Amino acid sequence: MRQFIILLSIIGVISSCHYDKAEVDMPNIPKDTLKISYSPSSSTIIVGTAGSSVSPIIKNTVVGIVTFKISVPTTGFSLDNNGVISWANSVPKGTYNLGIVATNTKGMVDSTRYTLYVNASGVATAPSSFVYSPASSTVNQGTAGSSLAPSINTGGAAITYSLTTAITGITISATSGVISWANTMSPGTYSITVKATNSVGSISTTYSLTIVYLVRFSVDILPIISNQCATCHHGSHTTWTQWSTINNESAAIYSRLKPTGNMPQGSSLSPVPTTQVSSGLFRDLFQLWITQGKLNN
């Protein structure tokens, strides 16, 4: 009997040790995340004034769209597909604590609150604290897009947004302040000045948009490589007139395009327009082609 008890004790210890080891060896698997918030998370208006919130700040690690709803539907309030809250000028005096619920494609849910203070009377003031966050965007040529809605103290009156200078391809929503750009815009950096106006006054801020030149393999890369590189490189490198070889050997080619120390010198190749890369060097254009995914365009 004593031997049997000792055997059971040994089995228990071994089982316990094995269980503990399994726990120690368990990998740390990152958990999916869904978080929503508004900044600022409130607005103060005078009764009879329509308006809208900023876009929410969303942290979502699950692929797919996030949907939004007001937890308790309230007359005069609506919510768009991007989580922007709007209120009509018919909303009466009072304080409105709105619960906003976000759900991702995995079914994860998070909620936050947005407060609207509607004052019965008072004197409106000029708008202030007008900013875009982030205040800039950088996109490849041929890519349409838009900014987030700005943050602003409305001064208690309805705001209208406008561009101080018209720029072809750029528009702005007069009600939300969201800036949009078309996919037809030329490369370059655009400084966009936006004015926010209410019944008392106005305030302006800037937004920077950079359109990066989209490198064309057939026009920008192939002619220089095939005419000024492949002619001197024999053997397997005679196929440097094909995208597949240039793609596969792009790192080796780029290493030989340094400004000094190797041949051919990067600066000795045909210069490129500074509208493509500010340096005017082919090596920098070649690097940009790599960065953009080495497109066969």
C-alpha cells in the first residue's frame, strides 16, 4: 500500500510539472482590439443651431469596416457611416449625453460618449481652436482621398467651411470641413488654407497634401537601364531589358547607382525632372520605383 501511495504521488508531481511547463511555453498571442473615442468629446451651441461632431478616433485591428449606432436613438440626432454625429437646428435646450456604439466585423463592441450642450440664449463668439489632426497627407499620384473632419470650437453658432484659394482637384465639404482630392492631381505639395466662418467671425488653418510621382517602368526606368546599363553588362545581364530581371536584381542595380564609389555613377546617368524627385537623380527615382512596389506599368 505504501508503494502504491508513493507511485500516485510521483505521477501527481510529474503531471503537475508537465502542466506548469505547458503554461510557461504558451505563446503570447496578441488580442484583437476595438477602441472608439471623440476628441473633443463635446460641443456647446445656442438653440436653433445645426452642426456635427468631429470624426471618431478608431483603433481596430480586425480587417473590415466598423459600424456605428446611437445606443438610445434621440430625435434630431443622426450618425453617418464614419461615426460623425449630426444634430438638427430643431434640437431643444438641454444637455444630451449620447452613447455611441461601434462594432467591427468580428462582432467586437466598444462604446463612448459624446455630449452636446444646447443653451437657450447667449451671445455667439467667433470660432477658435481650428485644427486638422493629422494636418497632412502623403499619397501616390493617381490616388483620390480625403482628410478627417477638423476639430473646432464653433463659438456656439453654425460653421461654414471654405477654401480661401481654389485648387484644381481639391474640394471641401461646407458642413463637415472634410477636404477631398481627385486622382487626377499632379505631383507636388499643396498648401491648402481652409476658412471656418460663423455668424460672428472666422478663423483659418492650413492642411498640407503631398502627391508623390508614380514612377512608370516603361517610360522612366526601362529606357535608362537598357540604354545605359545593359549595353555594358554582358552575359545574364543582357536581360536587363526586361522587367522580370530588373525587378529581381533591383537591389544589386541600386547598389551600383551610388553618387560615388561605383560605376556607373548615379549622377552620370540621364537626369530626371525635379517634379519626379527633387534631387533630379535617376538613383532616387529608381529607389522610389522600388518603394512603390516595382510596378510593371
